[in-house]
Amino acid sequence: MADIESHDYDVVVVGAGGAGLRAAIEAHASGARTAIVCKSLLGKAHTVMAEGGIAAAMGNVWSEDNWKVHFRDTMRGGKMLNNWRMAQLHAQEAPDRVLELEAWGALFDRTKEGLISQRDFGGHRYARLAHVGDRTGLEMIRTLQQRAVSLGIDVYMECKVHRLLMDGDRVAGALAYWRESGRFILFRTRAVVLATGGIGKAFQVTSNSWEYTGDGHSLAFWSGADLIDMEFVQFHPTGMVWPPSVRGILVTESVRGDGGVLRNSEGRRFMFDYIPQVFAAETADSEAEADRWYEDHINNRRPPELLPRDEVARAINSEVKAGRGTPHGGIYLDIASRRSADFIRRRLPSMYHQFKELADVDITATPMEIGPTCHYVMGGVKVDADTAASTVTGLFAAGEVAGGMHGSNRLGGNSLSDLLVFGRRAGLGAAEYAAGLGSAPAVDDLEVDRLMSEALAAFSNDGGENPYALQQELQETMHNLVGIIRVRAELEQAIEAVGKLKERARRVTVEGNRQYNPGWHLALDLESLLTVSEAVARCALLREESRGGHTREDFPQPDAERWGKVNNTVRRRGDEVQIEQVPLPQMPAELAALFEEPAK
Amino acid sequence: MSDQVTMKVWRGDASGGDFADYVVEAREGEVVLDVIHRIQATQANDLGVRWNCKAGKCGSCSAEVNGHPRLMCMTRMSIFPAGQPITVAPIRTFPVMKDLVTDVSFNFEMAKRVPAFSPGPPDADGRYRMQQRDVERSQEFRKCIECFLCQDVCHVIRDHEENKAHFAGPRFLMRLAELDMHPLDTLDRRPLARQDFGLLYCNITKCCSEVCPEHIHITDNALIPMKERVVDRQFDPITRLGRAIRRKR
């Protein structure tokens, strides 16, 4: 094997967002020699963009709240396709994880009693999002980053894991490259925790950053691990639509949680026309009741603007299609006419700033124009709820890259809490696995040589394909054919198109040298983007029903009998993608009983 | 609406470089980063540039645009006079890696030297209680997105490489102020601020506050109060007496 930089660890965490940092902190605390390997600088991961808050039933604002209510909200929001055990652990442990952040220095907004303040969000029965204005993700990542640094955990920044290395059927290491120099670096490790986030950059209009290329999903898939439910992609109802260069940038759900409403071009609060039967009992049916709810949650039902995200995104899509959209093809999100300028600037400072700077819009005076944007993937690596272990020995996953927790649709605020709860569990699971392993697994040197020369092939390839152009074509394909509303013929077309793009990706030519070369980095990321895009499209074609983040025009209803009971389970067989339907884990009777009681 | 603009982008690495001209389309509402991305996608695939969120939240895409330190994602093309070329250069205080990408490891080294947050015990029920007005002071500083533009313009280290050994820069002096004003923290970081982090080198020209994309009042709310606290401690008669007694022991 060529002489390359190499390091030995017990646990290598891939990704330095909320889940990765929390996993590394826990693995380190458990005594494992731990490294964090991340694609960007420390503190820049996508978690930094999270705005609204961390969902945790602490009961600081509504004492009626508890983990059972949170569990129930999460399962109903996910249309009951969630892994019940993950949803249970998540609801039970989230409050402790939030308090732990506070003990590590996070400064949340306060209630009058001096406790952590909690705000309303879609799909949550009670105000339960711990928050800092509308920059909660920044507070969370900075707190975890500062904690990890103070513990002296090794961090490899701007270092991209290219492939996992196996010893037989267990994980043995990771081959990565430094983005600065383009040189390879080898991690020999007993366990790997994937915490790489999502796949949003496969779509044209997205709130996600360049890093979201499905790296962890693909590393797992290539290593033989199962992925589940890749068809469930969340389109956040409110992204910016104008000017074109900011299309897709997120507008936090807190705008609605804090009183903002959606109106069409006729001025109508159209969400009252889109209340689905399953949420009718707990949703207000008049503007008067909806408006009273902000002050009195007990005697009034929730405004329909705060239905789960899948419902709101579909409703906006329908209104625009019916010709009742704004001049730029969106819908109005109005908080200006409902709250004082002072309140808006205090509660939503970064939204105020974002619209002012990027769109010349003063959100305290005029409504925002918004529309759906690709935001989150519910599908991901199949994991054991308690340990975050994947189906490959020594491989763990937490956060957005893991599947199951959110079922077919994630509630806002449940992502940051997911990162903390399962980041910690993955760190613990990986450290325990590493400690229990007799001998260290061995890396196959020949395999490392082969992977390195493969990764460099694009420099000497004269195929002439431009990686940027290929990514753009892929994004258009996924946006147009595998977007919010799907139909068989288009999905078949998408699978064919992705297949052709995979062929063309083999002919990518990279200009320049290996030193900080974004063209080369993208050429390598394209492999993951194409892998996850194919998985999403194939799962979407199979699931002949509509549920959560998967809407089929040709099968507009949920199919409880057939599809309500299974996860699409994706795995690699040679060069082929194999998908089978595996029955959902069975919820115990005492939890199932929670769904028979009326909403409390 | 779409126009052709001339972008003069610095290309090179640690061994040197120069501005290269690119004539490129700029569409309505675009920011400098959009145009840089278009150059990258169509004319210079290997153009090095850091970015992540493209929404002013991560602080990755700092550069000097027409000589002014800015986030490229929050700098709209429409603010520049039509028909004139726009220069984009890497931030100057840190060594160039490649093109617009600089080696900001100085900042991550400084972060390691900050003593960790050390809270007192919680209340009997395991909770901490703080009033909103008491957390707001430190919350302002925690808005920092670590774009390092304040570090870039601080003349103590800009063009004075030799000062980096004993001056941490506004970002990390503000971090000490943030911990100092945190209602729960128990450590005294004033000696560190004065000695190792070089707080007294700051002569409050407010350049850092002017470039802060988060509009944090770095000088007025963090550095000046911190200077006052450090000086109080240094010259306070009771503290001096205490130090004298400790020395005798």
C-alpha cells in the first residue's frame, strides 16, 4: 500500500453536526479513543441552520405535557410508520438532553419563572420547543462544539470519508481525503458512527447546504447495510421563493407557531379547507377559535396552519396549482398584520434579517412569499433503537442519516432532539461494541490502493462530462419527477434518467490539481447523490399509496392494510438495488392504548 | 433581468497568485456567491471557495469584496455600480490555502485555549433558573457565526503576524466576555483575558463591530466591559491586598 497518513481509533464519527458531536462526546466519555471526521470546518454543519427549537416534553409552559403526549404526537405525525421504540426513547430522553445542553453552557430563552421557554410548533399538542430566538441550531452546535473541544476530542476538519473498509463482514476502517491537499488519510477503527445528515442536494429547490449529498446513506448501502423508507422526503412548506437566487432557503415554522398565517392571492386562510379527517378532532374550524388558541390551548383547538408539514406543503402546492398563488408562484405567509413589529423582531430576528437583506422585504410590514422546499429525508439507515447499530457489524448511525424515528413525516423540532437522543445512544453503542471486540479488525491494503486509484480516475478521464452540469441535471430530474406529487410514469422516467446519469458520471473529467478542488469533490459526491436518488425513486415507485412525505397522484389514499404495515427495505446485491417489504416492529399493547384515548 | 459583469477573482495558493478576470452573467436578486458559483460551474471548475448554508447562518463564505470584508452569500450584486468590475479576494489576515480559501486554523487553536464553561450547582429540583434579562447579554455574543471577519479586520493582527502569538482577536475576547457574563459560570477568566489573550492590545477602534454580519456590538458590549472588569481586578485595592498576602504565603 502506498505510504499514506494513518490513524488508529476505537470509534470514528463521520459528521460534526448535532448527532456527530453528541456521539463523539459520549464515546469519549465512555473511554473510547474517538475521532470526528467532517467535510466542513467545525461548527458549520447543517445543524447550524436549524431555527425553531428542540422538541422536549419538559412541561415548562404547559404542565399537562409529558413524554406520552410527545410520543403520540410523533407517531401520528409520522402516520404510524415510525419505529415505535425510537419514538418512545426519543420522547422519554429529550428533556434530559436539553437540560444537559444547558449544563454545558447553552443559553435558552426563559419563561417568567426563569425556566427554559418552550414554543408552539406544527403537530405538537403543547408548546414544547426549547429555543433561542430563531437560531436554536446555532446555539446547539456551538454548545456541543465547545464541549467536544474542551474534552480534547480529535477533529479532522475538511476531511471527507470516501469509503468504509471492511474486514469480512465487519467494519475495519475508513478511507478519507483532506480537502485542502487532496491527500488520502486512513482511519483504522473498530467502529464507525455515521452522522452525515441528509440528501437534499439531490433536489433543485432545497433548504439544504452543499454537504447534503447522501454520503452516509451511501457509505452504509455500499457496505451492505439496510436502508429503510427512502421514499419519504419532507418538503418544508415554507421556503423563500423570491428572488430566484434564494429560492428554497428556509423560513422557520416558528413564524406560524408565533401567530403567522397562510393566505392565498384572494386573502383567504386556505388551510381551513385542507384539514384531514385524522386531525379534524384537534384542529380549529374557525378563525376565531384558531386565534384564541395561542393564549388558551386547553379550551381551543390548534390553527390548521400548524398541521404537520406534509399536510401544509401539499395544501400550498394545491393552492398554487389552482391559480391562487402569489406573483412569484408562492403563497403569502403573514405575521405582519398579526403581531407587533417589536414582537416579530424579538422572536424572529434572523427571519427579519434574512428577508431584509436578501429580498428587500420588511416582514414586520408586509407578508412573505413562500413555497415548499426540500428539507429532510425521513428514510435512512436501518438501526436498532437502543444502540443505533446498523445491520452491518461495527457500523452505527444517528440523526438524519438514520431511518425509522420519524416514520413517513417528521414533526418540526423533533430533529434537534433526535440528534441529541440518538447521537448519545450511538456514541455509547459504538464505544461498547469497540470495547467488547477481542482483536482489532484488519484493513485490506490492496483494497485501499484500489479505492485510491479509483477516486483519482477523474483527473485522467477524457470523457469530458462536467460534474456541476451533471448535478444540475440530477436535481432537475428529482425535482420534476420525484417531487412533492409523484406518479408511476414519471417515477419510471426518473429511474431511467438516473441510470443514464450514472453512466455519464463515469465519464466525468476534473480540471486542475488535487489541492482544494471543489470540482473533484463534487465528482466524488455525485456517486452518493446518484446512489440515494435511485433509492428514493425506486422506493417511491413501489409504495402505491400516499402517506406523509410520499404522495402518489395515482394512489391518493393511504393503504393501511398493505403499506401501513411495512417498511421498504433497501439493500445492495452486487451492483443491483434490492427492495423488499419488511413488517414494522410491533408496538406493545400499553403504548398502542395511547392511540385509543381521545386527544388530551 | 440579467447582466454581464466582470469579476476579478484572486486565484492562487500559498506560493502566490493574481486576479483573474471572468465575464459572467448576474441575474436579478443574486448575491456575490451565486456569481462565484456560476464561474465555478462554467469557467473554472477548480475555483476554491468555502461555503455552506448560503443564508448568512454558518459564516463560511467570508471574503474581501471590492476591499470590504463580507459574507459573499449576504452581499447582493445590486449594491455595486453597474458596468464596473468587482474584485473578490481571500480574507487577508489568514494565510491563503487556495484561491478564496484561507487557513483559519489560528481560530480553532484559540478556541482550544478557552477554559470550559463551569456552572455552579443547579437548584434542588435539578433545574437552573435564570431571568431573560440576565441571559440576554451573553445571548448577544452567542449569535456569533464564527465568520472571522472581526478577526480579519482587527488591525492588531491584520498585517501583524507577530501579534498572533499573544492576541486572540475580538472573536475570542468576546467569548471570554460571554462566559464572564453567563449567569451560571463560576470561573474568573480575567487574568487569562489580560495576559494570554491580550485584551489590552485592543484600542477600541470598533472595526470588528462594523463588519460583524450579526450586528453584535463586540466593542461596546463585550470588549469595553471586559476591559473594565480586568482593570478593576488589576487595580482594585482589596484585590491587590489579597494578592500581596497570597504572595507572602
